[in-house]
Amino acid sequence: MRIVLSNIGTYGDTNPLIALALELRRRGHTPVMALPEVYRPKIVPLGLEFCAVRPDIDPSNTVLVEMVYDVKHGTEHGLRDFLFPVLRQTYDDLMDAATRPERADLMLLGELNYAGPIVAEVTGIPWASYVLAPLSFFSAFDPPVLPPYPRLARVDKAVPGFGRVIRRVARFVSRKWPEPIYELRRELGLERGANPLFDAKHSPYLVLALFSHALGVEQKDWPRNTLITGFCFYDADAGNAALPDNLEKFLAEGEAPVVFTLGSAAVLAAGRFYEFSARAAARLGIRAVLLIGSDPRNRPRKELPESICVAEYAPYSKLFPRAAMVVHQGGVGTTAQCLRAGKPMLIMPYAHDQPDNARRMRRLKVSRTIQRKNYTPLRVARKLKAMLGAPALARRAAQVARRLECEDGVKTACDALEELWRKTRERG
């Protein structure tokens, strides 16, 4: 089959698609990656077909990243100021990817590609959708942490059924956001349709929850065709999965370090995270790795001791198994790699799904949480000292890692996509 895989987001949103595309190609299919132009250098060397989809992402635009990661209005800014102003262009680009030079047999769409379901409706191409974290379902029975209103999730423990209130709050606050989507549908002669932010983004045929049962379990108000597959791992850089030489040498020369990272997007809005992390590690006298990304502002200005190694990037799958623990922002991709490696986490969430993921890791008893406003060298040092001195935390993390060994997200997801393709061919 010819299958278009598309989303608009960070590397955390894109890497699972790459994992699926590589497996689908291995099975003899033709995957087409319809992504923002910035990902072309990462996709083309893998031998995958690439089609650019607007809007493009400027990795140096730290102002946009800081706006999108604002805890109170980040999601709104991301949708109304970044995605929706170019919705028509997204639709046009994805239509080209789905129909030229030949019509696709299937599409797999991420929830941030709001033009995707419209393309599927207009063309009649069967489609599946995917989500990366339980937050995306906004279940009333497993209510998420809403970043602007984190205390609402606590109320649900004391007031049974309060999850329905949380869901209604989310829908009410965002009620005006999807108007550009409704406008595009009117322009194309389509009916208004279901709410794009909560309902229409989920395929009526197949919804792939590309996360582990360790992160979330099925709820009765999820879309009926949802399948939890397990995590889909990929973290190579255009196929290169080796550690940088200086980091490999550092790891080999001493005990397991604490790794400090902010993923692929929050790293552009790091603030003083790396400076404070280095000071906390130096205060404790522990070995540490700072993954600072490409923003030069993230490099600590003061000279660092030999016990602290700085690198711009490293594949988590190679680094985390050799770490003592990981301090990170709570993105689902980073969280998944920590779970897979069996390492405790200290999570400093920003926005979007990160506060909800942080709560789920606390429930799983593999992490602690520290808020950004409280992230100071002294407080971080205290947290790290307590966690490194808690062997029960490390044992629990190792137990969860063994659970993940029984899951194969890539195989499960690709099997489901092939089954959907088979059924659509039989129907006609």
C-alpha cells in the first residue's frame, strides 16, 4: 500500500512516525512522510519519500517556542497563532501528498494536522489517527491535568465524577479556537462537523494510542476503535544513533551520571535550567550530563568541573541506560525513553501534556516533580540527593522497564494499519 504519514509538531511528534514508516517499508509498503520542511534532512537520508507540509517550523524561533510553552496560553497560541493561520496551505500540501503522483491507499494522521481529516473526507481515502499521550482523549473517567488549571485534577479525587466538569471546562475555554477549521469546511462545501479539537481529530476507523499501558489504560469514553500499541521508539539523527565522542568517553570514565535534558522543543525555552542544573550537580559533587541543544544561550557561562559533560544532542536510547536518573520536561517521548531504560525521573513540566505525564509518572512511583518556579540549585540538589538515596525508586523503575519489554508498539501499530488496509480493500 501507499500510505501517507503526516503530522505537524516537534521531533517527539515525528519520531514515532519515522519508526512506523521504516517498518512499513520493511514490509514492502510505500510510506510517504508529509511533514514540515525542517524535517527533510532527517527523512531523506533514510530513503523515505518526503512531501513538505506547511507551516514550516523554524527551530531558531525561540520567541515562538516560549509562547507555545506558556503554561496558561501555550496550547491556544500554538493553534491560533501558528497552525490555524495557514490551515488552507496545510490542506493544499497534504492534498498533493495524498493524491500526487498517485492516490494514497491510506493515511495516518497526527492530531495536530487539523487539515488531515478534511483531506480524507474530500478524497475518500481511509485514514487512521494517532495520539501520543492519554491527555489527548480528555477522558472524564481518567481526567487529565489541564496546565492552566492543575488543581482541578486534584478535586476529582474528592468529588467523584468531577472529571466530567474538567472535560466541559476544556471544551468551553476552547470553544472559539476552531473557527478557521469550520470556515475551511464551509469553503469546501462540507458540513460543520464534529468538534475538531476533541472529536473530529480521531479517525472513525482506527485510533492508535502510541503509548504504553504503563502510561494509560483504556477508558469507556475513548473512541471505540482505539488500540493501545505501546511506545514506538526512534531517536537516531538521520539514521545516526551513535553517541558523540566526548560523551562516550565521559560515560566510560566514571560512575553513571544524572542527565539533564529538555527534549527537542522546550530546550529552546530553557531559561536558566542548565545553569541551575550544573550548580545543583556541583553542589552535590555528582557526575552530570547536560544536553543543551543548539541554542548557545543554554551553555553555562562559568567553567564547569570535569564531572559535568556538555553535549548538544545524544540519542536517549544509548544514553539513558547508562544514567543514574534523568531530569527532564515531561514530554512523552523523553518519558517513554526513561521508562524503557528503567531510570527514575525528576520532571519539571512546562505545558501541554507534560503536567499530566508528570502526574502519571508519580502515580507509577518512578518519579518526582518540581515546578519551574521552584527550579533552583538548592531545591534541585535536595531533590536529587533524596532520590539518589532511595533505592526503592530505582527498583520500581526497573520493574516498569521489564513490563515494557513485553510491548512492541511498532509491530502492533503496523499490524493494525495493514488490517485496516485489508478491510478497506474488501469493502471496495
